[in-house]
Amino acid sequence: MEEHRHIRADFVPDHFQFSTPDGKAYEIGSTGPYEYLLGALSGCLFKTFDSLAKKMQVSWEHVSMEIEGIKRDEKVAMLKDVIIEVTATGVEDQAKFTKAFETATRYCSVFQTLSHVAQMHWTVTFQ
């Protein structure tokens, strides 16, 4: 069954925001569109990973992601490369963690959407 998502965006001089159906408003401030895009990638990828990790019984204490987007040098500057560096602590089974993350890259809709215009690279480092 199709699932629909919706936001409302409002723009008046010096105030830009979007809101979700549950009433939460997010101000669009000095952060640029690529930061929002990479933030959306991090959220989607983590939520997908977290769901898989629970199913696979993967334990961890802290996961952080550093995500860099490199734009093409063209008039319409789409992303050329996206580099995701994951650092994880408190992981008991590193192989299972890596498998869960790799699977998350296949099921995360934002990752898959971006992969149509950019080369996607990711690494996992354990501490």
C-alpha cells in the first residue's frame, strides 16, 4: 500500500519554515539546502540501521556519522560523491554491526535516491 508523506512550507520575509502534520515546525535558517539533504540522509540511514540492528540483535552504545557531500563543478551543481564515515562504540559483534549498516544502505530511501546522482561511499570504524 502506498504511504504518503506531507509537509507544509511557509515563506514570509525573514522567516522560512516547514511543518509536519503533527504540528512540529522546523525553521529554515542559515543552514543551506545541502546540509538539510545530508541531515535527512543521516536520519533515514540511522533509523533504517536501528530497526535492522534490533531485528539482528546488534548492540551498540554510540553511533556517529560524518557525512560529506561533494558537488560537481557544473552550472547545476548536483552531488558527485557522498562520503559517510560511521564511528561506533560499545559494539560486541563488529561483523553483525557492519552487515546491519550495509543492509541499511540498501533499504534507506534517501541513500537510494541520492545514489542515482552521486557515488555513495561509506566506512565503519569501531572504537
